[in-house]
Amino acid sequence: MKTSTKYDALSNFYDLIEKHFERKSFSKWRKLVWKNVLPTSKVLEVGVGTGKNIPYYPDNVEVVGIDFSQGMLKKATLRSENYPSKKMKLIKMDVTNMVFP
């Protein structure tokens, strides 16, 4: 079974599995990392997953999030709908085969 297929299946439960760790530490790290991004930056988030960083994206930063799992991207897209002011693009892409210029 391909790894992306495994993550597709896991995407429905991923946030629930990490819920405890998200509350205890991950959210604190997300806040710290994203608050230090320079204004008007362009960021490539590799492995955007279910989009747990999206709430922390600064409004003035352009973010392209890639993931090889369609299931994860579906969750990230749903999450992104709650943040219409964020400048982001979510793309299905494998980091080992990126198609950026």
C-alpha cells in the first residue's frame, strides 16, 4: 500500500489522534514559529496535512501548502474556509517531485 493511500485513510482520524499533543505542546510551537515569519514573506509548507497551521498564518504572508495525500488536503481545504483572509494555496504534490518553476 502506498504511503499516500495510508494517509488518505488516516486523514479522517488524524486530528483526533494528535488532539492531546496539539493541546499540550504543538499549538504553542505553531504560534511561536508563525509569529516569527517576516511580513510579506512567501512560504512553502511541505506536508501541510490537515492544515493545523492555517489559523496561525499571518494575513500578510503568502503560503503554498503541499501534501501528497488527497485526504489530508481535503481536511486542510475545509479548515481554510474558516480563514478567508489568509493568502494560501493548497496543492496536491509530492515533495520528491515538485513542479514549481
